[in-house]
Amino acid sequence: MKVGVVDDHGEQLSFVKVPTHASKGPEVGITNIIRAIERVVGESPVTLQGVTGIGLATPGTMDIPEGMLLTPHNLPGWNNFPIRQRITDHFGIPTVLQNDANAAAYGEFWSGAAKNYDSVAFWTLGTGIGCGIILGDFIVEGAHSHGAECGHIVIEMINGRRCDTGQYGTVEAYASAKSLVRRCEESLRSGRASVLREWLADGQELTPLLIAQAAEAGDGFADKLVMNTARYLGVATTTLMHTVNPAAILLGGAMTFGEHNSELGQRFLETVKDEVKRRAFPVPAEKTVIDYATLGGDAGFIGAAGCARLAIKQGHRVSQPVAT
């Protein structure tokens, strides 16, 4: 887990990355979270008395208004765990729980690539696909804390690929890291020629990074896989644009192919944009900014702090210390 202290302008003051050992259960996990918070505050220029709020961000199902994890598949044994209140009870500081993609989106909105815009939608591209949507001071959480789950938008109804959720034809089934590897494996089994065959025969593991390296080395098959991923994402981005019409749509996460720092990353982004221009209404297609996020892996904890700041300011969805 990443834990940081952030000032009122979204600037990082201190940061630590430590294991939660969450698989050992909530009591071990919550103890490690508390220790990490105490450590990172101790390494910052502020004291615990100067901390005005704590933001927690995690993937998985949750009840955001109640600050409770529901059935998080990545946290066995944490079902119906009141994580927000446990942190508040220990520190005596108002605490907020938020979905990780929402938090990352708010981080970019508060102090990252979208800080000059009044609204943003943020794709998190990795093993799965997440999304967060911020409209002014409104985080799209939904009535049941399942808002902005746009990775599960269906983009292929006929013979759609199966997603890990059991659904078919979703964005995640076509544009995630798992999907990229699966599509590559299927094509290689069918006899497609590629330098990847030689690399795999030498014992290398098939990963999105290896596919990207093959594309950068001029392998046409690998390049087509990556660009098709961008096209699928462009289809989903068009739907997102038509539904929400944000000022900016950002791409972030592990599967962005080097972003602006690589030729492949630049072409990936341009392919997303081209697909959007081909499908979207002319005005949003022209005016909506589509770009890479800038905060990287820090967006989550910066955004979690920002979500706490926002909730305290608005006076809702934040747990308060119990008077004694």
C-alpha cells in the first residue's frame, strides 16, 4: 500500500510504500495501515494533531456512505468490515473511504493533468479496467457505490469475449492487460508468425511488456495487438464522452505503453483519439481533451486525501470521532 501526507494544495509532503499483509485478515491489515499512517506522518513536517482528515482508497465492492468494505475479492476475510470507523476510532480524525479509481481520478483533478478543467473521466488501465468520473466537486459514486464502473460497458454484443466477472463483450474483456495477453496467446496458437514465438521458446513470460517490446522492435503482429487495444478503448471512450461529456478524459495505469515517453505510447494515444473522432459527435470529439495522466502511482493516495478534504468541506460521507 502507498501512504502519503498531502497539503491543502495536493502537494506531497511525505510518502511510504509498505505491505499491508491484508491476506492475513482485517485485524493484521488494519494494524499495518495504522502503523503506516503513524510512520508517514512522523516523516512529514506536520504532526497527527495537524492532520485534518484521512482518506482511504481501495478496489473492490464497498458502501461508500457507510465507509464499509462489502465483499472485496482481493481482501479475503474483510467482508462487511467497517474500515473507515476503525481508522477514525484509532486516530480521532475524520476519515473517508473511496473507490480506488475515483480517488485516482480526483487526484488528477485536484493536482494532476486535469487541474485546469472543471470535469474529468479517468481510465485506469491494468490487469482490469477501472474508471473514475469527477464533475466539479461531485464524485460519481452512484446510488449503490457502483458509479463509473465503465470498464464493464459492453462494446461487443455478438460473440463477445468473456470478462473475469463472467460477463461478455465488456471493455475489460477487450482492452485490459489480461485481454491483451489472452488475444496474443490465441493468435500464436493458431499459427501467427511473430518474434514472440522465439522469445517464449527462450523461456520468457508472455506479458503486456513483452508484447510492447516486440511491437517496438517492429513486430507487426504485436503492434496490431496493441493498436487494436487502443481502438477498443476508443470505442468505450466515445460512449463515456457521449454519456458524461467531461472536459478531459485521461488514461493512466500500468498499460499505457510508455505514454509520451515512447513512440508506441504516443501512437497508442493517437489511435484512441482517432477512433473517438471517427465515432463521436463532432463538437465533443473536437473539444474534449484526451491525454495521459501525470501523477502515476501517486494519484491514488493524493486523490484519497483530496476526497477526505472534499467530504469534510461538504460535511458528508465522513466518519467522525465518537465523543467520550
